[in-house]
Amino acid sequence: MSKKPEGGASGVSSAGPGVATVPLGAEPLLIRGERSFLLVAKAASRFTLCIETPDDEYCETVDPDDLIAVSMPEGGPLEQARMMLELVRRYHIPLVVLPKDHPGSKRLSMVVSVAPEILLACDIRRGTHPEQHLLCSSAEFSGLSLAGIPGGVTIKNLPPGAKVKYLDAEKSSADKQQ
């Protein structure tokens, strides 16, 4: 695994105002704000992902350049988000969508989205959106969008002060207190 600079992802290029393209291979990308973070990785293989709703199950094809994003709107353990990401990416666990006003929604510390493009929003309830292009976030990441492209990810509307870096797998297991 290559060592990347701590201050940001190497190879970041600007594709215009408010748009950055970041190379993305096997290592997840960590986007950290003041109080929350987002962990993003490529699916890396083609697989079928099942989405379980209160009334139905539907399955979608995930392509290698699609993104898997884990949002932790209040922050929390980075290792927990990394495990969730790998449960989806490597083991293809189904995603469960809770019904609107489900009491468990407010206890979800993290939410997951799998799609070619993902839009983050803070004004949605956790667990109510089977549409995989929409992901609950903190207010600091609301409006941020991600798009998987061959060899990387395009990030739009990255908030000022947000840090973007590659997650070092060797360090992540010792990062449990974050």
C-alpha cells in the first residue's frame, strides 16, 4: 500500500470551481469534517446487492466503478465505518431500509449508500430512503455529491475545511476512539 500525504489525497485535480477528481483504487477515501465523516470506496467488483424494505425486496447490479459510501453524521469510530463498508463491498450484505418514522431510525449511527452517484443531504430521515443515490449526512456535508468514474471519484461541493485523505488500513484498527 502506498503512503499518501497526511494533509490530503495525492493526485487530486480540480475539474472546475467546486469540483475535484481524486484517484481511487482499493484504499477507501476518508472525507472528514469538524464533527462528522464520510468513508468512500469503489465497489471493485460486479455483484448483486439486495435492498430490503418493509414491503419488498429488490436487487440492483453494482458495477466495479460504483461507490459505496458510509456516512456517520455525528462522527464515531472510524473502524466501525470501515467494517460496514467491507461488509457491503466484500461480503455483499443486504441493505435494510427502515419505514418512515421507525423508532430505530434515530439510533442509527451510520448509514450506507451504493450507487454510481451519491448526493448527501441533512434534511432526510435515516433509514427512509431506498433510493441509493441519496444519503443522510450532517449539515456540514449537505449538498456534497460523489460520482464514481474509471480510476477515481469526482467530488462536488466539498465544504471549506473538510479534509480528504486515503484511509491507511494499518492505522484504521488503532483509530477506534474517533
